[in-house]
Amino acid sequence: MRLSRFHLHTTKETPADAELVSHKLMLRAGMIRKLAAGLYTWSPLGLRVLRKVERIVREEMDRAGAIELQLPTIQPRELWEETGRWEKFGGQLLKIRDRKEAEYCFSPTAEEAITDYARQELSSYKQLPVNFYQIHTKFRDEIRPRFGVMRAREFLMKDAYSFHVNDADLVREYENMKAAYTRIFTRLGLQFRAVQADSGAIGGDASQEFHVLADSGEDAIAFSTGSDYAANVEAAVAAGPGPRPAPAEELRRVQTPTQKTCEEVAALLGIPLSRTVKSVAVIAGDGSFVLALVRGDHAVNEIKLGKVPGVGEYRMAGEAEILEHLGCEPGFLGPLGPRKPVRVVADREVAALADFVIGANEPGFHLTGVNWGRDLPEPDAVADIRNVVEGDRAIDGGRIRLARGIEVGHVFQLGRKYSQAMGFTVLDENGKAVVPTMGCYGIGVSRIVAAAIEQNHDQAGIIWPEPMAPWTVAICVINPKKDPKVDEAAESLLQELKTAGVDAVLDDRGLRPGAMFADIELIGIPHRVVVSERGLAAGTFEYRARRASESEALDRAQLLQHLG
Ligand code: ATP
Ligand code: MG
Ligand code: MG
Ligand code: MG
């Protein structure tokens, strides 16, 4: 491949609306372009990376014995009615009508479609177990699409679904998939961690997430110092109920007016921040206050404007109204983070306030999703409600440590929820109809690309882990037009690398060396070889690894040995 015949379009300017480094760098490298909110075009450069990720995912799924197929992205309402998810899935489900006014959705996930396929195809225990997968477009109408392809609306997912005659076999396949995921993320060259997770809207018995570790991650992960235990904080279980962290006495010590961070306010109110509750703000003065409990995935319109119970009603409020009450600039609430300062004005009604906060954990209120300790009865142990915070005692006797992660994979044991609802049975060995049990396994293929950049970049740009680099080697030609011998030498090196199975690209665009090197660094090519008149005269090539600070002069044999 010659870059003069490729469409590479990099920019120096940092895009104003991009917050995350991966989003900025993907735009600057010209890997993606925005079409509309959460909808991105993958450029030829971006697609090369996406395809490399996809290939590793496919190879490991195949190796694990899963079988590839493809389901439609547009799926009829009737199918989704069978499991009740046409209504229950919520706002992320994009609903569409055709010319006959028949209703469809764009698949955000495909349990219904695969179960429909399975009930047509599978009738005997002899056909089980089976694990079908696809690598296909998904659409979720995210409330707040952001960070480029990290949280897009249209994105590429690998989704797999397995069917089994009994639970033990499901557990076996679940472990098999976990092992495959571990191979996938290891091969991709990412630092990751498998963690216990909540099974969320999909439901079921057991579930684990795979997180790429990065400070910018939206999820908080809890590790234990005592063992390998790791969990999404929503699922992490501290060892038994702890003391309620915020007695009313302490609450009264809040002065008026004062600046506190969300973390401090949360601590005072006894609500540890989590992925679900990312910030808390309180204003009390004339008996009214604003309570902002912000859920991770949700936009600021999830914030509730409240009054102390008995004093007034609370209701949903828009962003502008809340910001006005908080005395904050527009844009203050996005992005949300635990260290953002909030203005706290609270010197009375604080005890009632604390009760209100706890009361908000009742169904239908904005604290739904906050975890109950597993060993506590639900839902009357209100006083003992707690989430995991840094330093908590873990089940294994160790201490909880917190880190941030990006969810790139998720495995679930679904059980019989979908097969039961959709009337799917197979005949067992005794000729008796049984409902198969299911597992499902997702990987955010397009999100991985952004997550890899969050973990691997520097001032100059992206530093791809080799397996997902658009090209492994860039051969940079100095003054290609001036002396045909230079271009010829570069071309023959390109061919030799190709023969050795190395994915190389030749930069023959004729840019000044500085500009050319800046592009090659920005787009993250792991190895750079400079071919110049001077080098050829000396019989050497100038080689530099993307992470190295110095170049070295290597002769042809040394170079091929190093790269091949
Ligand atoms: P999140 O918690 O980030 O919203 P999820 O738990 O809703 O993700 P799953 O239903 O588990 O997502 O889907 C499988 C995988 O698809 C996720 O682990 C993630 O990597 C990816 N994914 C989910 N939503 C998006 C999105 N909006 N953009 C890109 N990738 C996504
Ligand atoms: Mg989601
Ligand atoms: Mg999730
Ligand atoms: Mg998930």
C-alpha cells in the first residue's frame, strides 16, 4: 500500500467538542467522521483498525467452537412483544415503521431474534450445545451519545448466544467464553480485568464484564487486596452491613454557604458515589432544596429537583433550571465526575434531608440501581444500604481498592428467560420436551478501538498495540520524486516485508520529513523506517519504534530481522 493512493486525512487542530483523548485522536487521525449524534463514518484508515479487532475476535470465537451467522438488524415488534421487551427495553430501543405502518425496531441486542432462529432450527438435544455468534451493527438510542465511538448510537458488536440442555453445560460454555475473551483481550495487547457484574436489564443468574483499565473509564471497578476478587462497584459486596456512615449530627455540621466536592457531599449524606450515583448536590435555604443524583448512563434530565417531604413536592427539572439553582455555568454538569465542586447551602432540615435521600431508594425514584449488600434483606434494610467504597473490607478479608474501567465485553448466564417466554423446547434423551437454557456473550468491537487509544497514547498521538495497528510498519520516503533510486529501494523493502508477512505501508506523499513523521506518529504506526538518499549511500535505514525516543541506523538484514 502506498499512502499517495490511500485516503489519509489528518488534522492538527484538536476538535472542540471532543472530551476524551481517544475521541480527539480518532478525529485528528481522520479515523472517524461524525454524520450525526452517535453516528460515525469509519474512514479507510479507521476501518483497517476496526477490521483487525474484528478478525481477532472472529478467530478466537471460531477457536472456542462458536459458529458465525448473521441476524437482521431490523426486527418486528411482534417478536419483541413475545418477551415483553418491546415496552420494557425503554428509550434505547429505536422503533421504526414501514410503509404498511408495521412496527419494527433496530436491534440493540438479539436474544429474541436468535431464540426465534433456534426454535425453528433446533428440536433435539442432539443438536445441543450450540453457540451462534455474529459481528454486526447494533443501534441503541443512548440518551447521551458521547466520546465518539466509545458510546455511539450505531456501533459494532460481537454478540454470541449459546443453548444447552442443562445448567451444568451452560456453566461449562460460560467458562469457555470467559477463556476466549481473555485470549481476545490478551491478543489485542490491552490491559484488562474481568469483573463480577450486575446482569442488568437482560437478567439472569451470573454475569461478568471485561474492562479495559483507563482513568477515563465510565465504570468504577472494585478490586480486593485479599484475592483475585474484582467487581463492578454496582455488584461488589462489602463484608456485611457497615455502620451507617452519616449520622444526623455530622450532617448538621454543613455550613452555609460553602464549596464542597460531590464526593464530600455524598460522604456527608452517606451515599457513596458509584457508577449509578455520580454526583450529589444540595441547596437548602427557604426549606426547599435541589437534590441532584445523577446516574451514570443518564443525562442531566434524570436529575430531580426536590423539596423536603412535607414542605413540597419534587418533580423532574431540566438542565437549565437545575444549573440555575446550583449557581453553575451552563455545561457544568457535563461531563459529570465525582471531583466536580458543587455549591452546598444547607443549614437546616438536614435530618429530614437525610431521610429523604434514603427514601429515594424506593422503587420509581432516582436511586434505583444502587446495590443492596447481598446478605441484607431487600428492601426494608434501608438503614444498612451501602455501596462499596475505597478501603471497605471485602468478602475475602482484604481491602477494597477502586479503579476505572471501560466495559468492552460482557458475558451472561441468561437461563431460561427467553426460551421459556418464546416457547422454545427440544426433546431430551427420554423424548421429553425441555426448555433449553441460554448464555449470551457480547463484545463492543468498535468501542475497543477507542478504549485501546485511551490506554495507549502520548503527546504525539496514538500508539497502537501491534495487533490492531492499521499498518505495523511505515516506510517513509524522503524526497521520493528527486531520485528514483530512493523510491525503488523503498518499494523493494515494502515487497520484502510483505513476503515476510509484515503489514507495511509506504509513505510516498512527498511531505517534508517533519510533517510526514508527525502524521505517522499521530496515526500510531508501531515501527517507522526512513529511506533516504543519504541512508542508501551509507547502506542503512533509519529505524525507530513508536515508543522509542531515538532512531537507530540498521542495515537491510538487521532491519528485516527486527521487523520480520
Ligand atoms: P454500557 O454499560 O457501556 O452502556 P452495556 O452494558 O449497556 O454497556 P451490553 O448490553 O453489555 O452493553 O453490550 C455488550 C457490549 O457492547 C458492551 O460491553 C460494550 O462494550 C458495547 N456497547 C454497549 N453500548 C455501546 C455503545 N453505546 N457504543 C459502543 N459500544 C457499546
Ligand atoms: Mg448501556
Ligand atoms: Mg454496562
Ligand atoms: Mg454490559
